[in-house]
Amino acid sequence: MTAKDTLSIPHASRNSGLFDWAQMLSGAALIMFMWAHLLLVASVLISTDIMNTIAEFFEKTYMAQVGGPMIGMLMIFHFVIAARKMPFSGRELLTFWRHAKMMKHKDTWLWLIQVISALIVLVFATIHMWFVLTDLPITAAKSAARVRELLPFYVVLLPMIELHVAIGFYRIGVKWGLIGKKSRKFFQRFEFLMSVAFITIGSFTLAELYVLGSI
């Protein structure tokens, strides 16, 4: 056996590793976007003028017109890569459910929540982006009217996004060795508190926009 043979990596294994890296990097980019997006929209809690000024900046720099579709494509790319490990058939879901109950492993249940939330976010976020990008420019008044008309839609979308993002943040740390066994409980609590914090901010933002939409 030559040195070349001992160092060779099976083609399937190499591709799997590349897909894992692509999934991690695209997921991390989407996490940063989701957090930034939530905080920028939450600027309406300070004043509508601030939100409008931020939106105007994104319009003038074409970050909304170009960045919006790019985020949409990145989201679809991330889902397609992640979907190769997701259980879709009834038989696969049943098998996973049985194994999860048998193992009683918290990270396994977190992964199931992430899978379910991913499917909901993919559909709902795509619809939301279509609403926004086909009704430019972005303004606080337009956002308020949309929330007023589609409040149940956003009440579902908000927690699904924040759960998916927070769990994804935690699982990236676990998968790539940044979170060890001893620190898992701490980061699980941190992930839970992070979800609660962002959902709370998002809820106040939705409430403010809903009130503005009725004025």
C-alpha cells in the first residue's frame, strides 16, 4: 500500500464533508441575517422614523433589491443541503420517533424540532419575502398594514424562525466541537433563553406594528 492509498479519502465521504461545511456556513449566515433582521425591524419600537430611515438606507444601497433575493436563494440552498438528512416519509418519521423515545436524548428532540420548524419556515418565510419584495419600498406603514392583515401568519412564523435559529446555533457548536459534553447543559439553557429573548422582542414588535396598522 502506498502513502497515496493511505491518505486517500472515499469520494462519497469527501462530498459529505463538503456538504456539511456548506450547510454549516450557509446556516451561520442565515442565523446572522435573521438576528439582524429582527433587531432592525424592532427599531419601530423606538420610532417609526428610525425604521423608515433604516429601510431607506437599504433601498438606496440596493441591499433590499439585491440582498433580498440572495437571502431567498441562500435559504433554499441551505434547505436542500440539510434535507438530505431529514426524515420525510411516514416510515422514517415513525422510526425516528421510536428511537427518540427510546434514547431519551435531549439533542435528538431538538433536532426533530429543528426539522419541523425548517419546513414551516421555508414556506412561511418565502411567502413573507414575496410580500415584501413585491411591495417596495419598505416602510413602517406598509409593515404595519401587513401585520394587521396577516397577524396569525406572523404569530406562527416568529417562534418557528427563532426556535430554528437558536437550535441551529447550538447544534453548530456541538457538531463542530465548540460545545463539549460538560458544557452542553449550559448552552442548552443559553439556547432556550436566547429563543425566549428574541421571541419576546419579536412579539413586542408585532404588537407595535399591529397598533400602528390600526391608526
